Amino acid sequence: MQSTAHAFKKNAAKALGDAQLKTALGRLELNFPVRRKAAIDGLPEFDALRDEARAIKTHVIENLDTYLERFAAQVESRGGHVHWCSTPAQARETVLSICRSVGAKTATKGKSMVSEEIALNDFLEENGVQPIETDLGEYIIQLAGEPPSHIIGPAVHKTKEQITELFHQHHQKLGYTERQTEPEAMVNEARQILRRKYFEAEVGITGANFLIAETGSTVIVTNEGNGDLTQTLPKVHVVVTSIEKVVPTLEDCATILRVLARSATGQEMSVYTTLSTGPRRPDDLDGPEQFHVVLLDNGRSAMLGTELQDLLRCIRCGACMNHCPVYHAVGGHTYGWVYPGPIGAALDPHFLGIEAAQHLPNASTFCGRCESVCPMKIPLPAIMRHWREVAYERKVAPSLQRAGIELWAWLAKRPTLYRVATRLAIAMLGAAGRKRGRFAKLPLAGGWTQVRDMPAPEGGTFHARWRRERGT
Ligand code: SF4
């Protein structure tokens, strides 16, 4: 996927003017957070479970090499293959060579954010292998020629009406001439089309939510069952995943699954939790003849021991974006790369470089909701703050912004002067805005007044008010 993270401001302006996007995001705001809250209220031990899940991931990240080696040995001992890939290019080439080894013309795909990260679909298509997304949301955006806008709801930015038109446009040539407007009929139509594809594909590609070190199993959670068909019907199953997904045992995986579904969609568990352990054995009724795990690093091991290490605990539940006021306003495409929302704002600068992704850590009000709902308690605002500091130190931020920060820091270190200056500024602003009670335009606050008025200050500075009310 070609990054447009550098154009965040332009993307945001476009998104804010998109009425259909606003409708779609409005539904998201009323959906996932409400369901998450209900699921958590119904489980008194949720916080204890969350601490347990977090401790498991922390332990794994601190012993990543041990568990990855154990996982790889178990996969190999069961007849599977593990392909260690440092870069997206290596991972893409590996998947292509597996496809070519069996003469694959098509590959069905389950949902995989890592495959988005390595831009797998475009690469396979350019090299003669047609990827077919089978997750309904992914299928919709593949038809639309768009990247996902949410890590668990890739088509969450689309309204029902837009999907009706999309299906009508693409399905007519397959003999489905009636325009379907009801969700059930639309799902049935997509299902009928996709069913045939499962039988035609030589290769099935899935992601993995977890890798189990003790058994060499890969685990996916879905609500549609598409992942099961993708991995059991073709001759070859390729799991495209990344190194931080490993957990020590099946029991550990079960603990994290209990917080994952509740945090993501508000379900107690996802509808399907599917484990794959090696290729088909002689007495198995079905399953692939070959089982490959493409294990991507792509800079993850470089995060170990740094301010970014906590990000490796992420289980891609999407709760941070479901609760983010910025994400709700502008949607996922605005972030311009694979991982949107607060997790993207913290993670994407690592993958893209702070120069290309400098706006993302600033796309936050620091309200702290993301950290408070994160099942892994990842300190997302602190990591975004870290990136702001990096941008400042590397002089990536515009010189005017840096000069403003420097002036602020200079003033803040001189409390007496700071109080005098702010008192004076507030008094002047209060006097200037007394007549209308607000400003339609204000120097240095153009970003604010461009879309809303700035209220004129009333009642003095925060410090003065604090002292007055506390009587100090
Ligand atoms: S950062 Fe936390 S809330 Fe966001 S996707 Fe990752 S685990 Fe979920």
C-alpha cells in the first residue's frame, strides 16, 4: 500500500467534507464502544483477565527469541515450513514462490493486516496470481479498489447504499442482475460468488492472531468462517504473520482470546476460533497438503528495548480506534497507511519514518481513551509524545512550530514571568473579545478558527482561578 501519511492534513480535510463517511463513522461510534462496555460490564473479572493477558504478552516479548524458536521447531516437527523474513520484499517473494511451486493462478485470502503491510495483493496480481479476499469487509474494499480503513472492520467507512451499488456494478457481469438492498441478500450474493472461488484456488492465505509455541499451531478468529474454508480447501495453506504474535501455550492463548473479542466487537468470543497445526495427516478428512508460515520481522525486533517495545503487545483488537474522537471524525484512510487510529499514530512512524508520518502522533487530543480501553494497556499517548519529541529533535516539525515550543518551554521554566505573561495575554484577549464573546479569526489559531469560533476567555488564567477556588 502506497502511504499517504505525509498528506494527513489534506486527507483529513477531504474526509471532513464527506457526508457518507460521516454517516458510516457515526454508526461505528454507536456500535463497537457500546457493545464493548456491555460485554465488560457482564464480566466482573475483566480487569483481572486483562492484567493476566498483558502479563503473558509482556513475558513473551521479553523472551521472544525462545518462544519463536520453540514455535518454529514445533511447526517443522509436524511437517510444516517456517520462512523467516526480515523485510516485506522477502515475505512477498516467499509467498509468490510458494504459489509458483504449485502453479497457482488464484489464491483465496482470509483477513491479514500483515499482508496489507507487505502490500501482498498488488504484488501477487502483478506476478500472475489473482488474490481473492474472502472476508466480507475485505471483499468489499477489494471490489472498491481501496485499502482497509479499520483493522477489524475494513469496510466500516462504507454505507449500505454504497455497498449495494458496488455489488450491483461488479456482480452484474456474473449474472446477478438484481440490485440487492437488504444486508442478508447482499451477504448471500457475495457468499455464492466466493464459494466457487474456494474450490478453484490452489493456495489459501490467512493471517494469524496467535502462534502457539508449545504446539506449532496458528490461530485465527473470524465471524464468518471464511478463514476455515480458505485454509482447508486449497492444496497449500500459507500463513502470513509477524513475530510478535507468538504466545507460549494454548492456555495463554485462551486467556487473551477472552479479552480480545470483548475489546474488539463486544462478543464473549468470536464466532470461529480456528487452529491449524501442520499439513493434513494421513487420517485427516481434509486440510492442505502443505503448510507454510511466513514470519515477518519488518523492524519489530528493532523495537525491543526501546520506547516502542510496548507496542509489540498489541493484539489488533481495534478498541483504541473505536474510542478515538479523531478517528471518529476522519476515519481510517486519513491516516494514510495500514494501521490507523491511535495504534497507527504510535506504530506507523516506526515503519514509515517520522519524516513521512510526522502528522500522525499529532492527530490526538491526548484524551487518553485509547490507553484506557486498550486490553494490553499500551501507553499510546506516551508513545505519541515520544514521536513528537523525535520530530522536534530531528527538526522534522516546521520551524515556526519548533520556535513556538521553544518559546513556551523558556517561559514555562520561569513561573513568575509565565504568570505575568499569561495574565496579560488573557486580559487582552478578554477585552478584545468582550463584545461578541468569541473570535471568528485569531492570529496563530487559524487551524481552530477555520472551522469554529474560539470562545473569548473569561475570568482570568487557570492558575488564578485555581488559587481563588482553593483559597491559596
Ligand atoms: S493498541 Fe490496544 S486497543 Fe489498539 S489495537 Fe492494539 S491492543 Fe487493541
